[in-house]
Amino acid sequence: MPALACCVDAAVTPPGYALAWEGSLPASAAVPVSLISGAPPLPSAMDAGSHWSPSHSSSLYKVDGWGAPYFVVNSSGNISVRPHGRSTMAHQEIDLLKIVKKVSDPKSSGGLGLQLPLIVRLPDVLKNRLESLQSAFEFAIQSQGYEAHYQGVYPVKCNQDRFVVEDIVRFGSSFRFGLEAGSKPELLLAMSCLCKGNPEALLVCNGFKDAEYISLALLSRKMALNTVIVLEQEEELDLVIDISKKLSVRPVVGVRAKLRTKHSGHFGSTSGEKGKFGLNTIQILRVVKKLEEAGMLDCFQLLHFHIGSQIPSTSLLTDGVSEAAQIYCELVRLGANMQVIDIGGGLGIDYDGSKSAESDISVSYSLEEYSTAVVQSIRYVCDRRNVKHPVLCSESGRAIVSHHSVLIFEAVSASVPAAPAMSPLGLQYFVETLTEDARADYRNLEAAAMGGEFETCLFYADQFKQRCVEQFKDGSLGIEQLAAVDGLCELVSKEIGSSDPVRTYHVNLSLFTSIPDFWGIGQLFPIVPIHRLEERPGVRGILSDLTCDSDGKIDKFIGGDSSLPLHEMEGSGGGRGRYLLGMFLGGAYEEALGGVHNLFGGPSVVRVSQSDGPHSFAVTRATPGPSCGDVLRVMQHEPELMFETLKHRAEEYCGGGSGSSSGVDTDDDDHGMATNNNHNHNMKNNSALASSLARSFHSMPYLVVPSSCSLTANGGGGFYYCNEVDYNAVVDSSSGGEDEQWSYCCA
């Protein structure tokens, strides 16, 4: 009898006998799981008995593609950061697992006691990205004989975090790097930061503008900031002319041009003639005329355009830049005092490591190729038109900040396929209670199993199950019987190889708060276990977050896979502890777009700098994630009043009564003593209840992982931390101990 027939036959054993599976399908009959379920097969290197190494994991997760030059798999099987990119020396690499240990370990053992999820900010990576962009343009300018310079601006909408913006201004000061603002709060932020920046740095004002926005921008020029008001709508010019005269400020004006060149990819909806922002040629000519009539044509100094985010190829870039350069030269011919051409954003990054122009999440060029294409295109047009080369500006946000932060979160459990178990009652004792159609399906299933017809088995198993479900809904089948049917069908599916092998890993995270672009626009990010990469991952899984929405899951991954290779989760008793994953290249937009869905707040945040002292890194700033009370305040609730209400309710219903509860008569002295003891007990109980409620308001909304699941970093090595003021002194010192004072920097 074929092995599958044994499976069906086992289902009809008499009561009291365990139903066990004793065989397997013949090798010729086994159906590859991946062909039925759609899950991609695990690599051949993962076959039983094969050697596995960190380099295998690096290839499996494509780390060398999307991670270069900042992320690698180290020899311990952990993800390491190379903070200075290609210039990073071996001893400067930072092990992410060690950061997590330092941050999450309790203070009593030398840690910071912060809770995951966690954002790790890496200012050294941010600095390297800025310097790499600047170097790429400088090389292109020199090699092409271009006769002007490059000075970029960072669009603060990508990540408005105070320390990110301040770092960019500080790191970019030597090469006049500026900021771009698209709203009044962003303008205030940019003005404040640029007061400490290079006076030549540009402050580009984009977005819809009202009189207050324009007044603020003009005021910034009075404050000696190099502010340019870019007209997005023709009507804004009237306000600029009127308010500048009232404030006695000579403005610098630019226009955003709607190009014919259109980005046809996922991020190209803002480009082309139908784009949301910008002026067409008719409107640009009217701006020139109006400025000329107002005696302010010399104020017209900048041309801006935007092809779209994630420009996939240099051929599209060349088309757009060449078209814009022609408009620039025409404005020079019309008498405008043109100085700058702002090519906008669009410098893409390679999220999936494919280096493909056909992918919405990749690009087919390097920084050097991007800058060369820009410089070459503008130089060619300007030389043909005999126009002085303009200053080059770009608004690269994604390319600057994406790599500098890593979101680290923890898998708290995983769905493990239940071992198909049959009820010891056996199916034979209720088959006769089924409808004739259901009994026929069961007999057909048994016959197909006997004949080794596995596809037919699946058909009749499914049909048999559906008929039994109908009987259950009618009330003529009990839950024990239905469970036996479920067990049989699951066992049939497992033996044939059609059961879903993909597990669901439940992660301590809110997708909507921390990775909103995945849910909103289908943006994919590299997600990788940050440790155990010296081990062969044995299962495939999807990630399910803590929210109550079915959309709160990640079931698409780079490379087009619908599941991710993962390791078996082991409990705290297994000695392995926590299972940590990292989402990479999410430094742009995700924090700015995240909300408070389900009232989950943002993650804890630490700032980690590379140290050349006895330790590889220093945690220079730490901010605990928002508490339950914090996120309640965001939605206009008042945690203090809520606490008082709950405390009074708890005292009323949970505090306990007065007097003796024993029911035994006592004399007066004993009664007084018992009453006093009971009163003291109630006071302690009320105090404990109040403390418990208060802790709930002050804790993070995310799950608290038991301390028994503490993490051990591979490779040893010390840790230290310090406050930001003392950081430079500590880095220069050859010593640095664990006794340095830590202080939280709360938001």
C-alpha cells in the first residue's frame, strides 16, 4: 500500500489507538513544495550536510549589492557597519549586535536599559554620503572642464530630525551645503540651522506659499541667509513683489519649470507637463515680463526642475537636464540674471542590489556616473549657446540620508505548523453520520490514496473538508469531528507537499509607524537578520506586526520574493535568546511619514559614532521611544486625568473592604488590631495598584521582552558611552571606562 494510503488508513483506527504516520511518499511521487506553494526554493548551498558560512548569508540576502560600501556580514555572522565607507579599516567596523546589547541591556549590567524597536543613527555614514556626493561632482567638474562649482541642498522633508539636519549643515559647511524647505515649519527649521552654516549655503524655498511664508523667506534674506524663493505657482510672484517692497528687501527668485521629459517609473507621477508643481513655458515668459515691468528682472537667478524620485538611468537624467539647460539659456537671452540651475531630487539608491534600470527600487548608475551625466549635459548646452556655466545645485535627500539609519526589531514568536494529529476516536465512527456526498468523497479519497493518485487525493480531501464544514455550520457535526477532518486533510497536504511551508514571524513593530512606505506605495527595503548569519536559515517566513490590521505584514521582499529565509526561533530556554532583524536604507521618509496607528509610537533612537579608542563605537545620544502617555497626548487625551480616573476606580473596586474577613468573633483588642492590619493591607494594595497604572502610562506601547532573553554579542569587546559634549575628548583618549555618566536626552 502506498505510504499516503497508510495516512488515510490511520484515520480510521479504533478509539484508544494513537494515530501515527509511519512512512513518507515515494521519492518519485514527492512534489516540490516551492512549485505548489509559490515559495522560492532555498539555495542549493542550504542542502542538508552542506557547509554554511557568513559569506553564504551575504550572497543569500544580497548584502554586497544593496549594502556596499556601508554594510557587511562579519566573520562572527553579524551585520557590521563600515562607517567611513570604502575608507573604513577593519578595526573601525561596528557590530550591530553589540550596539543592540549595549542599548538594551539593563543599567545594572552596564547597558542603557532602552526598549526595542530601535533606530540606530550613524552620523559617520551621513558624513561619508555628503562627502561622496560632493567628491563625485567635483571630479566631474574638473574632468569636464566645467567653469562653475557644485553646492547641494538637503530637502528636510526626507528626515526632519534635529540632529540629522544639524549634522548635514555641520558636515557640509566646508563645501557650502544648504537646505531646502517646503513649508513654514521647515523654513523656520532651516533658517535656524543655517545660522550656524556657511553663509554661501543656499536656502531653497519650495512648495505652496502664502504671504506669511514669503514674508518669512524675505526676512531670512535680511538676516544675511542666502535664500531663494522658487515660484511653484505663477500667483506667488505678485506676493513676492508686493511684500519685498514693503519690507525693503531685494529678493532672489527662481522658478520651477515643468519639463516635457517624464519619468515613467513608479516615482514619476510628479514629472511631465501634468505635474503638480511648476510653470510651463507660457507662465515662465509671463514671470519674466512681470519682473521686468517691476524693475526686478535681476532678481531672477535660479531655474529649478524635478524629473521624479529614483531616476532609474542616466539616459533619462540626460534628457531632462538637457531640456532644462535649454530653458536656462533662453532665460539668459531674455535678460534674467541667471546664476544657478537646480536639478532637484531624483538621485536614486539601490534598494535591492540589482543595479538595474528596470527596477523601481534600483538604479543603474553610480554617484560618479550621475554627476558626470549632469555636468556633461549642462556644459554641452551652455557651450553651444555661449552661456556662462551656472552653479550646479541638487536636492538629493534619499541618497544622502537613507543609509545612515538602521531600524532594528525583534521577532517575538513564529507560527509553527501544527503536527497533523488525528482524534483517537477515529473517523470511522462518524463517517456514517455524514451526508452521502461526504461519505462518497471520503471513499474516493481513500481509493486515490491506495492508487497513489496524489493530485486526485488533494481534490477529494478539499471536497471532503468543505462538505464537513457545511455540516458543522448546520449543527450536525461536532467540533471534535471537524478537528479530525482538519487533521486528516492537513496530513494529506503535508505528505503530498502542498501545505504552505511559509511561517509567520510576529515582530515587535508597527509597520504603519516605522515602515509606512511599504504599506502605502509598496516600497521594498532590505530586511535581514542582524545575527546568526553563520548558520544556515532553515525556513521561510513573512513578518507580521503588532497592529490589529491585516495589512500590517511584510510579505514582499527585495528580489521579488514573497517570503524571507529565516532561522528557527528558539525560546529563552534554548540558549540562543532573541531573534533580531534589521531594516536597512530607511533613513529617508519613513520617520517623517510614520503616524501613531493603534497608538504605537516611534522606536527608541540612539546615535552611534565610530571610535578609534579601545572600543569600536560610542553611543553619544539616546532617546527612549514615546511612552503610552506620550502617544495618548498626540491624540488630545490627558494621561494625568486618565490616571486619576483609573486610580479612583481601582481603589473603589480592587482595593478591598475594611474589617475582618475571617468571620470569627474577636474581642475588642483583637478586633482593633485586625482592623488596623486590614487597613494597612488595603493601603499597600492601593499603592501597588496606583504604581502599576502609572507604569503603564510611562512604558512604551511595544511588547516588553523578558530579561531572561538577554543577548550575548559574539566576538567580545568592550562598550562605552558618553554624553555628546564629552564625545570628542573620549574619542581622542586611549582610555574610557564604563563609569562615565549617562544622561537621557528626552524628546
